[in-house]
Amino acid sequence: MEPTVHVTTVDYAIIVAYLVFALVVGALLGRRASRSMAEYFAAGRNLPWWVAGTSMVATTFAADTPLAVSGLVRKQGVAGNWFWWNGVFANMLGTFLFAPLWRRCGVLTDLEFIRIRYDGRAADLLRGFRVLYSSLIYNSIVMGWVILGASKIVRATFGWEPWETLGVLMVITFVYTLSAGLWGVVMTDLLQFVLAVTGAVWLGIAALSAAGGSDLLVEQLAARGLLERLAIIPTPEMRDLWIAFLTYVLLQWWSVGRPDGEGYIAQRILSTRDERHATLAFLWFAFAHYVIRPWWWLLVGLASLILIPEAIPTELGGDEAAYPMLMGQLLPVGVLGIMVASLLAAFMSTMDTQMNWAASYLTNDFYRAYIRKQAPDRHYVLVGRITTAFILALGVGVSLITEDISKAWMLLAGLNAGIGTVSVLRWLWWRVSAWSELGAMLTALVVNSVIYALGWMKVSPFDMLIETAGFPYRLMIIVGITQVAWLVITFLTEPVSREKLVEFYRRVRPPGWWGDIAREAGVEGTRMGWRWLFGWFGGVLMIYGGLFALGGLLLWQVPWLLGGGVAFALGIVGVRLGLKATLQQMTEVPQQA
């Protein structure tokens, strides 16, 4: 098969330079990372906000991301991206409430939170289940689609043998992650972010120019009957997209996953210097993730409808191959090298995070918690390095059975549907217990698995529910059943002991409904005043306003530009009020190590 991207010697030199940089970082930081568990898995709890936030952004940009986003545009249009844009609501909740609370906990991993919030056999079961579920199932699915995305790039576009190429990349990623831990991850993430944004912006502008500019692009979409692809918010006439949009913005953001932050997000927050840096890191992450990056991928997707009007063969990667195909057609020598390096760096930035994060769970929350509780830190660092190798091997295995990136995204969303409510309320309501969380997770897992099993057996209407178009309906079913299940389980099981609740309240001082627990603790909790709520709402306005305004500027859609600009300005006012209220609370609470 003839490759669509021809990489020159200059391009290869740029790629090799980046790979050498990654190895040098690992070598330089390896000794520091080996000092302790906190150094290896939490960067010594000393990350400034801009490093932690940038690392989060780099991690969310894997090699599969621009392919999947541009592919969504070709299939569903710009509005299809509300599948992930809805996360703004949860991210702002994390910024103004949960980021400082996480940092105040002073734990090494977000699963260690279970130990300080719950007690008894239920807490042990929940922690063990979440370790195995998150590191072996959740993490493997993510790594599987990341590897799949990278293989699509190197196989159909560069003419490279995918497993030989990815093997080299994974070995390099494994070496610096194994050596330097989270230090190596975040330091390489900084360069990866710069490369990724540079390449994405260049290709986005080149694609828009090749399509004739914003005015001609819109005219050609209209002439081909594809103007609906340009809609940033679908209309009721666009029935499937309209239902999906409503499901995403009204249901998904608070019910799917953990809106309080989890996994690599919580890991970065827990690694910051203090609560102020934790809050600002989350805010910068949200702004860069939703405002700075998406439109350059969206422009490529829209332009590809004009530049590559025919269907892209499955063997070339289908709609998701449009992005790398336009790389080869539009980018000059040198810039192409930066772009290829950025995609390879994006692949590595996600792989290193998934390996280090999952290894932290297996080491700290399984091995240390259940197998060997007392050992020198160097022993645990060694175990962390061994589990890193195991996690990589498992991710490679899952990639062999993964076929479609966007379907993998939705599979994972279904597995986590309905657990968002309990993950938020565990901070705010004393009655939530480990049984509540365990019940929510198991219910979502079982219901989603049953729907998939019936769908694969072609039982109607379940066969429709496992397709992309049926995802919103599947989400409604799983979320509804899960809410009922965890609430029933909560009131049928014993609450957490009073002693544990009082201890937790004194340590974290959470807001919400704590009643007698707060009075017995004898400390004042975090106050959720109107300024805090203005911060959350202002943050949502600021992010969506910036997203709309930038799109309006690039595509010269005046209503988007004006409406987004006003929302952005009003949002900044709310964010300032929210930050002032949140940061003021921090001065009243002793910092945790």
C-alpha cells in the first residue's frame, strides 16, 4: 500500500531529536525519582500549577485524539464533539471545589482517599475492586485505543510497519517512565504540549486555506448539502444529534465517570505544591483542553469533507484517516517532521501517564495495602517499575482486539455511567458509604455488559444501543438503573462509623450535609457561598464562550464570535469571584503534606 505521507531526512531528524530528548530526561531525573514513593508517583508534591495543568492537557491529547475528533466531524459534524465538550461542567466543579479538597487530603493516590473516607470490610472491598478495575480494565481500554490510533497513523500514512514503529516508541516511553516516574512524565509532557499545539495549529490553518478560506469552505459545504456539519449546537430537526446533545449536557457530565476528578487528573492535583496550585492547575487544564486545542482538529475535519469528499477505505483507517492524509498533502518538509513528532509525542505522553498512574494503584493501593504493608520506599519503587512493565503488556494485548476509537470511548463511558453522583456526594453527604460506591460501579458494569451481550447476539433493540447512534439511549438506561441501585444499597447497609467520619471531616473540612458530624468535629467546614457558585457558572461561560468565539473567528461565523465573546467576558468576572472565594477558604485550613 502506498503511504500518503512521505517523511524526508529533515523530518526524521526532528523526530529522532525528540526521542533522544525523552531518553535524556529519564536519565537525568531517574535518581531523584528513586528517592521515595512520593517522588516516583507524585513528583515530590512540588509541581507548580502550570506544569501540572500542562501535563494534564498533554495526557488528554493522544495520537488517537485528532483522528477521532476529525472523524467525528466527518460523520456527525462539529456538534458530535459535545460527547466530550460536556465535560466543562465537571471540570469547573473540579476547579472551584474538588481540586483544593483533593490536595487537602494529602494522599498519594486518589484510591487512598477510600482509606480516609470509609472503614471496615466494605472499604477494603471497594479499594481492592477499584484498583483492579481501574488499572486492569479501564486503563487497558484506554491504552488499547491509544495504540490503535497510533497504529492507524504509521500503517496507512507513513508506510512504516506499525508494530516495529510502536515497539520502538513504547520501549523509549517505558525506559524514561520506568526510570524517572512522574517526574519524567511531566517534564516530557511540556515539550509534547508545545509540539502538539504547533503541529495542530499549522495543519488546521493549512487545511482551511486549501479549502479556500472560511467563506468558501462554508459555501462548498452548503453546495454539497453538508451545512449541518457546521452546526455547533444541533437543532431539534437534527433528531439524533439533538437527543445526543441533550443527553450529554443534561446527563453525562454529572453521571459518567467521576466529576470530582480521578486517575491521572487527581494524580497531578495531588502532586501540586499546595491547594492554590491545585486549583489553578485544574483551571488552566480546562482552558487549554477546550478552548486552545479543539478548533484546529475541527478545521481539518471540516476541510476534509471538501478536500477528500469520497469515502476513505476501511483499510486506510476510514474517516479517522482524514487527518494524517491531509498532513501528507498539505505540510512542507520540516513542518511535517514537527507534526509527525507531535503525534508520536502525543502517543508517548498518554502511554507514559497510563503506565505510571496504573502502576501507582497496583503498588500503593494493592501491593502496599494488602500484601506487604511495611517495607522501605525503595522496595515499593521497584515494585512500581515491575508493575509498569505488566501494565504496558496488558495495554498492547487489548489493542489487538480494539477496532474503532470512538466506539471504545463510548464503551468506557458506558462502563462508568451512573457513578458520577456518588463520587460527588461522598464529599458532601455523610451517609454515602463504601457500599454506595461499590454498588454503583457493579451495577453500571453489569448493566452495560448485559446490553453489549444482547447487542452482539443481535437482540432488538439492544443491537442498536451498542452502536454510536444508540449511545445516548444506552446512557439513559444505565444511569437510571444505577441511581436507583446505589441509593437503595446506601439505605440498606450500615453507614460509616462516626469516628471515621469525624476524623475525615477534621482533615478535609468538606462543604455539604454533615450535620452532627460537623458539630462533633469542632471545626468549620468549607463554605459554599454565592461567589463559589458564580465561579463555577462563570467558568462554564468562560470556557464555552472562548470555544464559540474562537470558532466564530476562524470560520467567520459572526453570531458565534459575538455571543462567545460576551459569554467569555462575563465568565471571567465569575471566575475571578470564584477564585477569590476558593483561595480565601485555603487560608483558613491547615495544609496537608
